[in-house]
Amino acid sequence: MFIAGAVATLATMAPLFLDMDPFPSYAWAVCMLMGVGFAISAAGVLRSAAAQRKAARASQAA
């Protein structure tokens, strides 16, 4: 999802630098996928860290 948003951001910004007509507003909304993908990956990292911490505590208690 992050990669799709990054590609959309590059494609949406290109007309601004190439002196073309800008894309419609829904194309800018697709750029938000980059932030959503980053949030999903950050949530996965935090969830994994919490699971590892829980497993470490369980092994110390046993």
C-alpha cells in the first residue's frame, strides 16, 4: 500500500514539474495511501514488539 501511494505521489506531482495540466482531486486522494501504508506497517511493528515482549516475560517466569 505504501508503494502504491508513493507511485501515485510521484505520478501526481509530475505534471506540476512538467508544465502539464494537474490531475483531478481524486488522484491526490490516492496519494494518501502512502500514509495509510506507513501506519499499517508501524502498527505491525508495534504489535510484533509487544508479542516478543510478552513471550520474553513468559519465558522468564517459567
